[in-house]
Amino acid sequence: MPVVTMVLLFLLAVVLSGFLARLLPLKVPLPLLQIAIGAGLSWVGFDVDFDPRLFLLLFIPPLLFLDGWRIPKGAFFRDWKPILALAIGLVVFTVIGMGWFIEWLVPAMPLAVAFALAAILSPTDPVAVGAMTHNSPLPPRLMHILEGESLLNDATGLVCFTFAVTAALTGTFSLADASLSFVLVAGGGAMVGLVVTWIIGKLNHLLIQRAGEDTGIQILVSLLIPFAAYLAAEHIHVSGILAAVVAGIAMHYGELSGRPLASTRMQRNAVWDTVQTALNGIIFVLLGEQLPRMLRRLPEAASASGNGNDVWHLLGYVVVITLALGALRFAWVWLAVRVTVFSASLRGEAAVVPQNRLLAIIATAGVRGAITLAGVLTLPLLMPDGTPFPARDAAIFLAMGVILLSLVIASIGLPVLTRGLTDVLPEPERKDTEANARVAASEAALRRIDAMLAEPLEDPRIVAARAEAAMVLRDVYQRHLDYGDHSGETAEDMQLVAEAERRLRLGALDAERDEYYKLRRAFAIDDVVHQKLVREIDLMEASLLNKQPAH
């Protein structure tokens, strides 16, 4: 089947799944619906020759870049300890614990292959978690922690997976070399993401100063950055995934000093929302399309696991491994909480112990997805001596089974566990609130209006119109300051007043936006409040620009 036809069918499947998810009387989680549609495409003869390396390149960098770009940075850096504990500590704990457990559970699977399977099962998928909790959302702070974990644990899991596969191929493993290599791969990936984004940002800023800003070009630049960071990192054999994540984070901070036009921001957000919807949907449709093929190979997978043609043993392994992953995740979080409470008590500080319900939610939210699917399919076909890679079919089937079962468990368990849940992890109070930011922006707007009134004009009618418009606009901003009112008056003279008011409003809005960026750079407001306030200004500015009279 031609590639263009295949891509169009995938996109059509994503569109169809979106409508079905809203029309069906029974609320089926969107990822499960997309998997079912993908399986249906496979049953009617739609066949995709899945290339996992191409999949990693096309799908993973833009999605992780976008997550890094949009995740609230204040929450990310405030909760860095639990995020790193989950993203690194839990991954290593899972690889070691599940590696030994899988080797014991599936006798025909060599230890190195069992560790490789455990490593590729360790990363979680925030896309699936977000979809599963759409109708029963998690507390914001908990969701931020889970998002931060998933941004970083992909790199940790893939590095462990690479070491395990190398050990399976060579028969040797060095903990010291693995630890050093992990630091180099992870640190190198982060550095590449930072450098690539900085270089592109600087060049882009210089070109804009010389040629002006074109919205379409700026959107294309943002789309290309994650691929540039990923490919540059992979070229020097460091983590391309972590490079894409850090590039997204760096993109946010880079724009605080060199912000794009309002039209660019709004159109870019719309484009990225579309890209995110399409790529997320295609991932799950593709997973469903691979499912019938794996079911047809069940006998071979069962034989590779050492159970002859008994496929029920293999299905039982999927259930046991999925439950064991959840149990390990629960145990790790429970232990981390107890250590945190104990450390706080030694320092004489009070610490609240989260209820077990919250720990169960964190355990259930450990859904596996795209990275696990792509990674396990990269297992080599042959050993260096030409013999088949041991238990490859069994490892691939077990990984895909765990992905599907974890999705099902989360779709059933998370709505039940989160029902009626209060914000058990409240956001810390901010010293500088949104209201303070609005006051500072209104004061900046009034100063800009005064400055614009001081500019000389030759036409006395325009001077009079500008003065009248300034009176109206000053009254609006003074109401902002006096009463917190943020609600927003035309023969030839009236049109002049309206046009003068429009220009003053544009200048005042620009001053407001400058003030918001200044407050964000000074860490007086966090990026959640900053993004909300800047979007309000962008929408008002776009409305005024659309009212610009024809000349």
C-alpha cells in the first residue's frame, strides 16, 4: 500500500475515533477505541511494515518536545525530588526487581533478555494517563509529577534496555561502565537539547531582526527543533529522547526574552494541538494494527517462552507481570513517602503522609505505551553467531500484552480511585498572585498611554481624537486598578476616535504583555499564570488587529 494512502487512513482513523468517543453511549477511553480501530484495519487487510527506529524519529521527539515545552516549569522544578525518584530510582528498581522476577517466571528467557524486557517496560506513557483521566482528572500537582516522571524515565529505561541487549549479545556486563555511560548519555542528551535550541533561537532572532517575522516560518521552525535536537544527539550517541525534552524546556525560557508575535503564538498553538492529536492517535491505531499479527504468532511466542504451544501460560505471564509492575511501583512510592516523612521528623519538620488511595492512583497510572512498543520491536533478530535471538517473540508479545492490560486497568481503575478525590497534594500558595500581576500590567499600560500622548502629531484632528480616546482608555485601566474590572464605544470624527483608541489599546496591550514577561523573568509569577495572562492579551490584540480599517 502506498505510504500516502497509509498515512491518510491513519489520520481518518484518528478523526473517526474522536467522533466515536463522543457519540458512543458507553464512554470508552479514546486510546482503547483507537487500538480497536487499528485492529479492525488489520483484520480487513491493512498491513504496516513497522520500522521501530523510524517510529521513534517521527513520533517521539515532537511529543516529548511539546510536553517539555508546555509542562508547568514551576511545578516541575519545585517537585524535582519526587520526579527524579520516580524517573530514575523507580526505573532502576523496576529493572532489577522485574528482571529477576521475569527470569524466574519464564525459565526459557535468559537473564539478560529478562532485564531487557524489564527495562523497556519501565517507562510510563503520559499520553495514555491523560486520556484515561479525561473524565476523572487527577489533582494538578499529582498530574505534574506523573508528567515530569514520564518525560525523564524514557531516557533512563532506554539506556538500561541498551545495556541489557548488549549484555545478551556479548555475554558481558560492567556496572561501573554502565553507570558512567548512563551519566554521559543522559547528560550529553540534555546538553545537546540545550545547545541546539539556543543556536536555533539565536539565528532565528537575528533573521527576524533583519527580515521581519513570518508566522508560517516561525511555526515551521518550532516543528523542526525537536527533530534537530533528537538527530544531533543520536549522531553523537547520546540520548535523543532527553535532548528533545530539554529542547522543549529551553524553548519556553528562550521565548521569555525574545517573544514572538501574538498571531504567531496563537496559530502555533493551534498547529501543535493538531500535531499532538494526530501523533497520539496514530500511535494507538498503530498499536492496534500490530495486535492481530502478534495474536497470529502466539504459538511461536508460547514456544519461545518454554511452554510448547500453551498460549494460556503466556497470557497468564502478561497478567502476572502487569500486576507485579504495579506492586513494585506501589512499594517504591510507599517506601519513598516513609523515608521522606522520617527525614522530615529528624529535621523537626511536620510532614503529611499521603493516604494509600493516592499511592494506589500513582501505581495504577503507570501505563505503558509508545516507548515500550517501539523499544521492544528493536530487539535484534540474530545473535552474533547467526542463531536466533533468544525468546524474542515471547518478549515482544509480553510487552504488547502489558501495554494493553495496563491501559485496560487504568481505564477501569483510575475513574474509580479518583471519584470524589479532593486535592490531596495542594499547590503551594504563591506570594505574588494573578491579581498582583494584573495590577502591575495595568500600571504599565497607563504609563505607555501617557508616553504615546506625548508623541507629537501634525494633524490637530488626530491629536484631539487621540486625547479623547486616551481619556476613555485611561478610564478603563483606572477601573482595572480601582475595582479590578477587566471588561472592556463610531461619521468621520467618531472613526478617528475609534482608530486612535485602537492604536492606544494596542500600545497599552503591548505594555501589559511586556510587564507579564518581566514578572515571569523575575519569577514573580509562574508560567501557568503567565501563559494565561499573555493569551488573554493575544486574543484582545488579535481582535483589535482584525478591526483595522482598510486604506
